[in-house]
Amino acid sequence: MTVIAVLLTFASGASDVASFTRLGNVFTSVMTGNITIFGLSLARGSASLALHTALAFAGYVAGVAAGTLIGRFRTGRAPATSPAEPDGERWPAHMTLTLAVELALLAGVLVGWEVTGSRPAGWAQYVILAVAACAMGIQSAAVGQLGLGSVSTTYLTGTLTGLVSAIFRADAKVGWRRPALLAGLLAGASLAGLLVASAARAVPCLPLLGVIAATVLGARSVKSR
């Protein structure tokens, strides 16, 4: 499950770099950052920036709602959110479907990116941004159902805080999950940044590859049990 989470974190890091560089200087997964940018847009009187942040926020919220509803309808009960629950550290049966929906949205982002020559503008930019943010929202909801406690693959400030606190607490176990997640985020963002400068058309492929790898690994773990 940790490897799967790292792959998804890689995907979110790449998606955020793509959106920040080509979709209006906002994020697809870091909503606290978007709320801050929205405040800045109000102070500057920038309607364009405000609209970008609002669309990213709305898309993300819709994605979280969709991911949560898929889990509820497929299992008939509230999805597991704690490692103490029976499904913790396991691949829930509905997870493949949830990530398949995310993959469909990311494929749409890729198509839109290619059609616009990797430089979306106008309404195309708004639509691609909203769809990408929705995909990240679905991913966040899906990871919340894996039963990995407070682990997230889209917002990692808490992960960093937990890691530093564990290092400086004698009674805490550091482990390798938190450092791996932070490394996955850095890897996805760095590779996306390199591609933006040298092969921009390939940037949306990174989130797709990360989610595909995570889905395949998760589905195989179910078959092996």
C-alpha cells in the first residue's frame, strides 16, 4: 500500500506542476494553496485568477464527492478511513473502479492538452483545469479509503509535520512511508518541470502513468491473496 501511495503522490506532483505552469498558476490538488491564491486574487482584483482558483476548488470538491460515493455504493457502507478497521492496508474491491474513473478524467486532460498544443487558453484552459482537479479529488477520496490513517497523496504538509515530529520524539517510530511519499511528490514535480521545458506535450502522461501503475499493483495484490 505504501508503494501504491507513492505512485499516486508522484501523479499529483506532476499534475500540480502542469496546472501551475500551463493552467493559470493554480494547483489541482493543494486546495489550501488555492484558497490562499484566491485571497490574493481578491486583493489584486484579478477576475481571471479568482476564476481559475474557484474552478480548481469546485472540481476538486466534486471529485472527492464522486470518489466517496463510488466507495459507498460499491461497498454498501462507509469506506474505511482508519488502519484499525478491517480493510486497513488492503486494496478495497471498489478501488479499481474509483481509480479507473480518475484515469478516464486524466485521459481527457491529455486529449485536451494535445489538442491545444500543450498551451491551453481561454475556455479550454478552464475545462482542462476543472477536469484535472476533479481527478485529484477522486484520488484523495480513494486514498482516504485505503485505511492508511492520516496518509494523503495530494496534500503533504501534515506528512512533513508528522515526519519531523517523529524524528525529534524519542518514543516515535519514523518509518519509511512519510519520506517515501515526500520523495514521490518531489520526483513527480521535478520530472514534470523538466518536461514542461523540453517536451511539454508529454507532461499529462506522467499522472496517467502513476495512476495506471498504482491501479495495476493494487489489482494484482487482490489476486495474490
